[in-house]
Amino acid sequence: MSFLPEHIESRLRDEIGRRGMVLLELKRRGERGSTVMEVIVDAEAGVTLDELADLSRWTSALLDEAEEALPGRYKLEVSSAGLDRPLEYIWQYRKNIGRLLKLTFEDEKAGRTTELFRLVAVEDGSLVVEPGNTRGRRAPESAIIPLDRVTRAVVEPQF
């Protein structure tokens, strides 16, 4: 996963876990001289701005210690998962109960289907969903969708 030396990534993962968070992604983007190192985290209880700022300071100090292993200059960005990030873990579904989800899943009758649903519950490895806001389109029916049939799930913002 990483461009960081193994011992540095291990310390980072351990610290994130100690703080009750999960490291979703660690990536580097950009060109030499304008490199951005991104640390993307999430937690079942959510992540506050204060927690992100504190983790950012800790991570910056860690990377400063390993300066010789990180060639060139970089900008560090520590953030939580955005709404457009697909859900990966069952706890991410649980924390989004009540929200709209755009689900892509394997339907026994229709094959691969993408629909908007409101997540009602997560039970026994399945999502219990109701029709979402369809804006005049035919609403999908309430359903129980096994998680192993979900290929992509993204939270839809509501205004």
C-alpha cells in the first residue's frame, strides 16, 4: 500500500488504531517538488476536526523523524473519508443508518443494478433498505440486500 518505509507505516497504523480510528488509505500524489502525502482515516463514531488536527501534528513529527527516508519536499494532508468515498467496512454501514446510499449490487433478477436507498438497518450480514428519494422515477422496493452482493455503496448527500 505504501511508499513509506515499513517501520514508519507500522508506527502510523499503530497510532491511528490507538486513537480508535482506521487507516483507509495512505497515498502520495503529485510531482517532485509538489508532492502531497494523504492520510485518510475514519472511525465508527466519526472523526472530529480536533482529532484530525492532533493526528496531523503527530504524523508530521513522525515524518520529520524519518526525513532521510522521504526524499524531496511534500505537503501532508490528514483527513476523514469524504461522502464520495465508497463504504468498505460493516461499521461504516452501521454509522450511516438513516442516510441515503447509492448502492450498486447484484440483483438475482436484474443483474448488476444501481439504485438509491435509505439504509434502515444492518442485520446478519445484510442491508435493510427502503426506497430513496426518486424525484418522480419509479421507486425501487424495500429490500434486504446481502452485503456480499454489494459491489459499491456511497453515501448520497441530502440538502
